[in-house]
Amino acid sequence: MMLSLSGCARDPVQRGTNLYADGHYIEAAEVFERTEERLPDMSTEEQARYGLYRGLTLLVLGDLRGAHQWFSFAGNIEQQHPGALGQQRRDLLERGSYELGNRIRQVPAPPDVQSAMAATPAVAAPVPAPPPGAPPEQPASTQVEKRALVP
């Protein structure tokens, strides 16, 4: 037990990752939120893993905007530092991003947005990810929906 506690102290992302993998999504989200202030002190690899697993956790909980921001954060780190995630986690990021895209397409837009979309060409501008060390904007409210997207 002492080894696992000391391992969490050295790797601030591991506890949230373990909670996510065990299906304790709300607890994982809380751990990631409390750990966010340590993001600037993390290694590039830890930052990439943090973004990936925080995004996956938020996706499972139904916070699509938050999931997108953290997937973008992890993806930008991987793009700037190839190999930061490793192949297995890169594949997980791709699966999570694919699932996010599917979920976004399933959410109906409010009527005023639908009419505006009909009047303008369908060109989606990508949402820029925050720079490393800067937390992304948090949504004002979140939906809680439990879905399984496990590594």
C-alpha cells in the first residue's frame, strides 16, 4: 500500500487515471480538477496523459465541451512532442475524439441555432486548445450521463 501511495505522489495523474479505469468517473473528475493547478509542474508526458484522461472522464460524464478542450490540449502536446502519449494512448485519444464527434452530432441544436445554421454555410472552425500549463475554460453547467469508454 505504501508503494502505491508514493507512486501517486510522484505521478499526479495516476490517481485520476486509476479512478477512470475503475469506472469511478465523478471521483476521477474531482481528482483531475484538484490536480489541474499542478499542470505547469508536470512533464510533457504527464500533461498529455492528464489531458487525455480528463477528456475521457468528461466525455463519459457528458461534458462534451470540456472533453473537446482537454482532447485538444492532449492532441496539441502530442503534435508538438511526438511520442508524448505513446501509441496506445494516441489510439485512445483517437477513439475518444471519434466518440466525441458522434455524441456532438447526436445533440440537437436549439431552434435559434438551427435557423442560423440553415442561413450560413456549414464551415466549422476548430476550437483552439489552451497552451500547456493554462487550464481550458470550464463550462457553466454540465450534464451528468454515465457512459462507458474504457481503455
